[in-house]
Amino acid sequence: MSQTATATCFCGTVQLELPVAGPDMISSFVCHCSDCRKITASMFASNFIVNNSALKHLKGEDKLSQYSRSDTIASGNTMTNYFCSNCGTLMYRRSSGWPGKSVTRIGTVDDFELHETKLMPQVEQFCKDRVAWIKGVDGVAETDQKQYPFKVTDWASAFTSLGTIDGDAHQAGQLFSTSISTSTLSHLRPSPLTTAIMDAVIADINTLFVRLTRFYEKLATFTGPDQDALFECKAVFNKFIAEGPELDAVRATAIQQLQRAQNMMAKIEQADADHAELDELRTLKRKFESRESTQETLVQVVRSAAKSATKLDIVEKLKQERDDAQAEVTQLRTERQNDSAELTQLRQARALYDDRAAEMGRFRADAAQVQTDRAELARLRLHNTNA
């Protein structure tokens, strides 16, 4: 499974490759601070932190515009925002208090499925500023401040510089530095108990660190055979030695609490592994539900096709009946035309018959006249003969 994903701005001009798993993907979180509200023009921001070394610009790096500000940041650090100069999409932010890290935007990641799996928020911060009509993310730890109230690199470098102090303090420093640099603390969603333990550890180690720092600052001022400076240095050193039991108690408490924190982190790592397995199961469930939905859709399509086929049969039958009716009408029209032609012929024959009958009447009248004329002629002849 790939540990990287692409993130693209709204217009597609800028595209990044970002880690979504592994050591370069540090944490994902929802932030309700006023700065995130303003920068997103929304009620919160959904982010994830990555190492700059793993952030790659696939295209459009020269199209990124920068805008820096510190007065709206709770820590007072300078936050530099990197926008697409074309569409204005905020691609990532970089804080002066977190060198080597980038705060990227979950919403810019192209694979939306990652939003619900690998990039699901691990913590909700600045919840005291959350609006009342938004509820918290289910199953996610909440805090009213920043997710990490300390700088990992500062403490690690501080304890590295104390490599010459005696055993327990050096062991505490190395233990703390190792736990920060090699554990998955930055990947975890700390519970309130874990946060309380780490706050106590930080407070104790801070006390030890401040005292040791002051001692080394005084020691560093001795650069020559100046008796006053040497006397002051020895006085500070003697005071430091006199406070040894108290510092030993602080160191012992710090080591004990760090060990408890490590045990807690081991449990949380197991919980994270279980959570990852649960995410995979949820993904499989969604795929299975998607397949079931696809099957149901196919069944509906088949049923719809069957209904459509029935309707097509009815339509075809109606078309056939219409064609038969049209053929019958055509045949009736043809017969009517034939009957009309025959009627015309009969009318013509009757007219001819009437003409011939009239002519026969005339012939008969002429024959009668001829008979009359013959009778008259015969009478005249008879008269002449008698005369």
C-alpha cells in the first residue's frame, strides 16, 4: 500500500506529493483556533503535519505565493502560508517554531478515501474556541490548546549538550530525547492521562534543565585566573552540589514518569495498530457494501429491463394492430374506389340505355306516323279510284 498521495489545488496549477503514512507523516488534527478560521474562511481547519524532506512539488512550485504573520498565532511564532497564486488554494503552512515541518491540508489530497482512513484526525485542538453548533469528532481526543506544547528539537538538543553531567541526569536526558525522537508520540492521539503525565515530565525536566543551564552559564564566564570569578563559580557549584538530593529526586521522578509515559505510548501504539486494522476492516466493509449496492442496482436494472421489454412487446403488438387496421382501411378504400368505378360504368350504361330508349321512342313515333301516312294514302287512293 502506497505511503504517499498527491494533493492538488482547486485549479490544478499546483500539485504536491505528500506522505500519508510512515515516519514522515507526523500527525493529523482538526484545529478550531481563530487563525485557522480566518485562513480557511470556515469554522475549523483539517490538517496533517509532514516533514519538509518528504514534501515534493510535482508541478507549479513557481506559482506559489507566500504570506507570513505572527500576531494571530497563539504561540507568537511566524506562520508562513503558501497559496496557489492562480486560484488561492492554501496548500501548506510553515511555522518558525517547527523547523523542518509543514502543515498541509487534508482537503487538498486527491484520494478522498484517505480522508476517512489514514488522514482521519487524531486529535482536536483549541476546542475551547469551537462553535457550539459543531460537535467533536467521534473517538478523537480533545485539547483546549496546541497539540504539542513543547519543541521536540529544543529538548533533544538541550539534553545532547548535557552529555558531561553525571549518570542519572544524563540517563534521563537520553531517555527523554530517545523517547521523543524514536517513539510514535507525534503520531498518537494522547489521552488526558498521557497528556498529564507528559506535562509533569516536562515541568520536572524544565526545572532540572534551567538549574543546569544557569550553572553552565556561570561556569562559562570563568576565562582566566580571576579569583572573584573563580570564587563565584565555586559558590554556584557548591550550591548545585548542596541541592543534589533535591535534583536526584527530580531526576528519579522524571525517569519514573518517562517510563510510565513510554508504557502508555506502547499501549497507544497497540491501539493505533488496532485502529489501523479497524480502518482496513471498515474499508473492506465499504467495498462490500458498495458491491452489494452494485448488485442491487444490477437487479433493479434487470427488472427495469424486463418491464421495458414487456412494454416493448405491448407497443409492438399495438403497432401490428395499427398496421393491420391501416391495411384494412387501404383495402376498403380500394374496394370503394372499385365500386365507384363500377357505379360510374353502370351510370354510363344506363345513360346509354336511356338514350337508346329515347331513340326507340322516336322510331316508334316515326313508324306510327308512317302508318298514319300510309292509311291516309290508301284512303286517298281509294277515293281517287271511286272518283
